[in-house]
Amino acid sequence: MTQINVRNPDTGAINVIAKDAPPKGGTFCIDLPIPPSVNALTVNLKGGGRAKSALYKGWIEEARWHVMTAWRAAGKPVWPKEAPLSVRLEVGLEGRRRDLGNTLKAIEDLIVANLPIADDRWNDRILIERREDIVGIARVTIAPLEQEGSG
């Protein structure tokens, strides 16, 4: 519980407001829909340049809802700025028709855009694993690197 002292300008009295501080970012786990392949994230524009594909935009909209719902339910944790993170990605892909590594970029970009994480360049350890027992789900676990294995 954090206390905030606020002085009333009219009376000079000090009011104490108790406010829950956001929890420090520990281990955070979320289940997302599997993103499109990195090869389908963008489209070429006439006249040059690239833009997000409709498929990717639709996935971002749906996945963002999952991220924000889980983050709020976890008490809106915050992670230290510029601190090394560990990311574990368990991807429910059936068979070998899809390249496992092509799921990472969209998920990293989604997490950085929607959570208080400085940048994906702080992801110092990344583990990606194929899991046929969670087909259709991309389970993402984020933890400060020094907490690895403590939970």
C-alpha cells in the first residue's frame, strides 16, 4: 500500500490517500491465439513500401484483448526499465507444416506495444517450444531473467 500526502489548498490540511502500488513485474503468463506467420505480417504497397496485412491487424486486435485482460487481472504488473527478460513461448502447432520460429516476431511486438516493457531488445533469453497438446494457443511466459527457474 502506498501513501500519498495531498495538501488541501483551502484549509492547509493534509489528506492521506492510500493507493495500491502496481506489483513489481514477476512472472507473467498469458495464452494468446497463434499469430500469422512472419511471412504474412505485411503486404507490399503499390509504389513501394510495406503495410500490416489485414490478417495481422485482425490478430493484433484479438490478441491485444487477451494481453490487456490478463495484465489487468494480474494487478497491472510493471517490469524494471532496461532489465533483461526471459521469454518462454509454447506454441500449439500440430505437425510440421509451420515454421515454429515464425511465430516469435508478432508476439514480441504485441507484448512491447501493450505492456510496460521497454523493448524486445531486452529479451536476453528466449525459448520457443512446439506443444501439440495446446493446439491453437501461443502460451507466453515473461519473467525477469534473475527469476528464471524460481517459480
